[in-house]
Amino acid sequence: MADEFIALSVPNLKGNELKYVTDAVETEWVSTAGPYVSDFEKKVAEYVHTPAAVSTQNGTSALHISLMLCGVKPGDAVIVPTLTFIAAVNPTKYAGAEPVFMDCDDSLCMDPVKLKRFCEEECDFTDGRLIDKQTGRQIKAMVVVHVFGNMADMEAIMPIAEKYNIKVIEDATEALGTYYTEGKYAGKFAGTIGTIGCYSFNGNKIITTGGGGMIVSNDEALLAHAKHLTTQAKADQANFIHDEIGYNYRLTNLQAALGLAQMEQLEDFIKVKTKNYHLYKEAIDKMPGLHVQDFRPGIRSNYWFYSVVFENDETGRDKLIEALKEEHIQSRPIWGLISDQLPYEGARTYDLTCAPWYWHRVVNVPCSTNLDESGVRRVIDVIKNFSE
């Protein structure tokens, strides 16, 4: 129907979700223990080809634990993107460290050219420690976000990290299913290239557990420590003996039951996302002054979110969002730059030019996996009428 509401990104729960959740309820395994937790962890690890995976309550807690595993402590610095959701940056503060905000390139992911220049020109590297000359802080890690299901340029980023002894945390919370198809990392999934990777299963992600996350790594010792920290650091579970500060970051069996059913459908979800992306791109790229943002060559993206970009108009973004809203179609602007947010006032930034340009010009349009071709065409028609 022409006036039916089209949401931006909603869950698709048409598989075995009810069956598995019902089983969890009937067997009374509903909390943070139960077989679905380990089954879900195993399924994700098998999918992305890591030795194991550790589930968490959300992607934010996964990032927090990952920073701790990378040795980030109070007084350290962490390089983070400014163009991302704030949850990618806040865990740096949880760890007592300070962010250094880096620009994006046209992939919307971290710019490796500026990253390299920052390390070379703004820092001293002595005795295996990279020190920001302006603040005196040691840069222990970087958080590389694979924005909207794109892949950051890991072939360029990893040599920089290795040269300067920086741990790489991949925020792949939007990129489950994205992988390289060519080059040095052919076959490697987003989240499995750096030191550690994190996924999110929030309600708007490509698969959902309602709220949940996952930690993956090729380092089994790191994964074992992650499991220890996320389950209250119990050294002796039977006698309630704890050997370090732990966290109640456990996923519930009910959530994991949802996640297992969702993983069974992930590749089908990606097929729908891919088809709809190309429908949008073919139509919108023909409209004057607009295009749909490309994904990096040499990858298979999960096409999580689609970005319509105003090439020359800083005022069109909000007007298009309003035009879509009037036709009962949900859309949104890209995130406000984190370095401009009140909690990060005065934070260290480096040469931010590309991210502000995109912030003024990007509109995210509906991308749910249950959005059919007629729904996509309806969104396209509204954008076309707007552009004319």
C-alpha cells in the first residue's frame, strides 16, 4: 500500500527463532547459562573462521573488554574514528584512556593516509612505544570501524599498526558477513584481521539477538581471557573465588537462541541486502547531484546500510529526510561527529576534513531484509520526485 510505513531497519524473525526460544523457555534455560550460548558462539566462530568466539551483552561491552585485553589503561590514548556511532568511542573512556579522533576517507572508514602521517609527524616512537608529542600519552590501540558493512582499508592500516606497536580492535558491529575477496586478506572476514574483533546483534543489525555482542580473535589466549572477564572473573566457580575485576557482560540463553536462528539465515539476508542496494544504486546514481555510496572494491560486503549522498548540497539532507517522512518512510542522517559531542569537547583531533563533508550530505534509506522490491521502488520514487 502506498501509505504503509517503511521502517529504516527492523529485524527479520521468520526462521527458527520462535522454535528455539520456546525450547529455551520450556527447558527453563533462560539466563546466562544454557546450550544455546555455546552453540551460538560456535556458529559465529565457524562462520568467520576463528578458533572460538565469546558472546557479550552488547557490542559496547565487547569493545570495552577488547580494550582491556589490548592493555589499554588510564592515561593511555586510543585512535578512534570521529565518523561513527558514539558506542565505538565511549569504551575508551570506560578504560580511563583518551581518544585521538581520526578522519575518514571516501569509504567512510578510517583514513590510513592520515593515520600514517599522524604517527610519523605527530608522534615519537621509542622503545616500542608510540607517544603523542602534543599530549605525552602512549597510543596503545586503535578502534577501526567497518562503517555500514564496508571494509576499512586493512591492507594499509595493519602495516602501520605493526610498525608502531599499536593493537588493532576491529569494530565490525555493522559488518558481520563482510570479507575480502582479493588481495593479501582474501577470504578474511571483517573482525578477524586485527588483534581482536567485535560484533553487535542490536535490533537494527543484519542479525539480532535483541541486544548482544561477540568477541572474536585468532589468539586463543585472548579469547580465554575474554570469557573469564565477561563472566565475573571466576577462578573457582564452585567456591565463588575471583582473581581479578570481572564484568557481568554475559549473553542470555534466550538471546543466544534468537542468534542461532538468525545465523541460519545470514547468507539469505545478505542476498536481499545486496539486491536492494543495487536497485537503489542503479536508480539514484542517475539523479542529478545524488549518488549511492560505493563499497570498497575487492570485498563481499554485507550491505548493511545504504547511504544516499548529496554531492553539492549541504541543505538537501534534512529536506529529503522530511520528504520521506511525509510519505511514511523512515530515514536518518549519518551520525553527528563524535569529536563535536559535548562529552568529547576539547579532545585530541587530527585533520578532520572528509568526515564533516559527509556529515552534512548523507541520508541513510530503508534497508531491512524484509523490504521487498516494491518497497524499494516506492522509496526511489519519493527521492526521484524530490530531486526533480
